[in-house]
Amino acid sequence: MPDAIHQTPLPPVPTTTPSGTTATGEWQASGATAQLTLAGHLNAHTLGDLWQSVRHQQANWLTSAASVSTLTVDLKQVDYMDGAGIAFLIDLQHAQKLAGGSTQLQNLDARYEPLMAQYQPFDNLYPPPISNHRPHTSLVERVGKSTEDVIDDTRNQVVFIGQLASNLGWAFRNPRLVRWNDFVAVAVEAGVAALPIVSLVAFLIGVILAFQSAIGLKQFGAETFVANLVSLSIFRELGPLMTAILLAGRSSAAFAAEIGTMTVNNEVDALVTGGIDPIRFLVLPRLLAGLLVAPILSLFSDLIGIFAASLTMLAYQVPMVTFYEAVLKTIHLNDILSGLTKSLLFGLIIAGVGCLRGMQTGTGAAAVGLSATRAVVTSLILIVMVDGLFAYISYKTGF
């Protein structure tokens, strides 16, 4: 038997426009076909309840329809329609398509056809939801991607080193063109402001190293040789290394954050647009400051560490005079120069890496923090690598 025709006259919605016009609709459903007859003014003021009522009827019909459904919308009695009315029709079409059905618009006034055409195809108005599920990648693909990232990062570092070398040569040839005011400001911030933390760490390192050395040497009655061991360790290794680690966590992150913020705010692009080289304007003063500050702080750290160790040895009845005489007999000029040379390289790495990561900053506030983190991590890795290489060179050459 044929399906019974269900006719549901929708109430003339009580919502009205200020002028008193209304919007009405009549729903008729018969099996896989349905017809909606609309009348009145379809605008933002009148469609509120009617929209919900029609969509409810449509949802129930689509659920009960056993085959592909076809909805016919008769617009002959529509007197006026604005953007809200167009959105209403598009919503009906979208619901039909999701259910596998179709929609036919009848008696649409020609004046509304251009408005409908602006939103065709209407599928673009309903983009597919973005899934948070990451596609599965094989181990080989992940290793390849990581290797590619390392190679690209190494290439960028090599290019940046070349740019720094070129600009350092330019600075020596044109010293008057260097931004010495920025150089002094950065040197004070990275050097003088770092004295308290460097002093504290150097003092603690001297105390700890002296105590640990004395515990082992006391078994042989050789506490007086603590001065020789501690002084050589501090001047050649611990003083420059601990200073470099502190500067990496303090100054390298600061350089990356400063330049990174300028990159996010498009200030670096503004410099390029104005014909100013950002390497000379931003990086060069910080690089020169790092080259100056790192050896000075390293030498200061050496002296504080030796002083702390001498105070510690008083607990083992070793006078300061005896301690310092042993230091003077053990430490030679090449030991001091070895530590200062490493500090010079460490300062170059810290300043250069911090500026490089700042220039590589992406977009958004989170990118600045990421650049600062990458600057510290890269600086520490390169510091350890350079320190190990320098240890091998010292072993071969005795320097």
C-alpha cells in the first residue's frame, strides 16, 4: 500500500519583525518525498522558531525514510528573504546531503539567485573536522625525518658561521661603524650582572672540589697536594666550563628571547626592508660582547674557586700561604692561556647560537620560549663537544 501522506502545518511563528511581518511554513511528507511550503518574510527576526521546527520535522522524516529522500522547497509565497533566509535553505540542503538525499528549490525569485550563487558549492561552508589523530609513521620514516632535520640545522649553522666570520672581518676593517653602545650595554648585562651567580657557583665548586680531593688524598697523608690538584682542575677545566654553562643558561637564552621577540613582531623584517643588515645590527654587538665577557668571567671564576679551596683546606690544617705556594708552583702560563682560549671559544658559541636561534624563531609567543630552549640545549651540546676536542688537542700538544 502506498505510504500515507503526513501533512504538518507549522504554526505561523509568533516572532515578528518590527513591521509586523511573519514567516510560516507547511511540511508534507510521503515516504521518501517531502515538500516544504514557505511564506512570508524569511529574515533574522522571523526564522528563529520556524528554523528549529522545520529542522526537527526534517530530522524525523530522514530517520524514518527507508530509501533516498527528496525534499522540495516551494518559495512561491516568500515575499522577502535576506542572508538568514539563505542560510536556512543551505542548512536544509546540507542535512539532505548528509542523509544521502537531494533538495529541489521551486519558484525561487530571480533576485535571490545571485545571493544563493555566492555560497555555491555550499559544501565549502562545512569543512570536514580536523582529526587530532596523527597518522602512524614507521621507524624508518621517523629516523629519516630526524636525520633531515639535523642536516638542515647543521647547514643553517654552517651558513650562519660564514656570515659571522664575514661580519667580524667587516667589524675589524670598519670599527667606527660597529654599534659600540649596544656592545657596552650587552657586555654589562651579560658580564657585570652575571658576577653574583658566577661567584656563588665558583665558590661552591672550589669548596666541593677541595673537600672531595682531600678525602681521597688524606688516606696517603697528602693533603698538601690538594692545592696542586684543585688549581690545575679549576684553571684548565672547571672554571671555563662552569662559566660557559652559566652563560649558556643565562645569556644565550636571553639573546634568543630578545631577537626572537623582534622576529615575531616583524622588527627584523623591518630592518631588512630598511636596508639594514640584521647580522651587523643585532648579532655583531652581542657576539663581540660574548667574546669579551666569557674570558673575563672565566678568570674571575678561577680566582674565586682557588680562594674557596684555600679556605676549605684550613679545616685540614693547611695554611693559606702553603696553599698558594703550591698553586704558584703548579700553574704555568700555558694552563691559564688554555682555559682562557676555551673560554673565548665558549663565548663565541654562546653568543652565536643564541642569536641564531633568535633569528630562526617562528610565529607566536610559544615560538620565543622554544627558541630560548633550543639556544640553551644547542649551546651546551657544542660546549661539551668543543671541550672534548680541546682536551684531545691538549693531550697531543701539551697545551
